[in-house]
Amino acid sequence: MLRLYSIVSLLILIVLLSGCHKLFQKEYSYVPPHSAADKKCIAKCMYGRKYCQRICELKNSRSCDCTTSFNTCYSACGGQVIER
């Protein structure tokens, strides 16, 4: 009986923790730059992010982070990244 209680408790804990994943996920808003050259730069950032995401899909990796490098690129091109 104690073993069954432990297994049920563990399963409940796993379900509760898996529901918290979205709580720790950051969300961003993006303010684009005004100049055409800067917008072209942003397009390159977007291409780089898509490439990164495809590599992650090919590797079946859930721990890939393409957002950090995209945000850095976006800011360097004159855009503004706002964390919500």
C-alpha cells in the first residue's frame, strides 16, 4: 500500500511540474527599426532563426535555444526586443 501511495504521489508531482513549464517560458515583443537597411538586416536574423530551428528539428533536440541569438541579432540591427 505504501508503494502504491509513493507511485501515485510521484505521478501527481510529475503532472504538476509539467504544467509549470509554460510559467517559466519567456515571451518577447519586437519593435522593428525604421530604415530599409535595418529591415533587411532583420530579415537575415529571421533567416538565421529559421535555419537554427530546422537544425534543432533534425537533431530532435528539445533543448535548442534559437531565441537568444535571434534577439541579439534583432537588437544589433536596430530593432527593440521587449521581454514580457
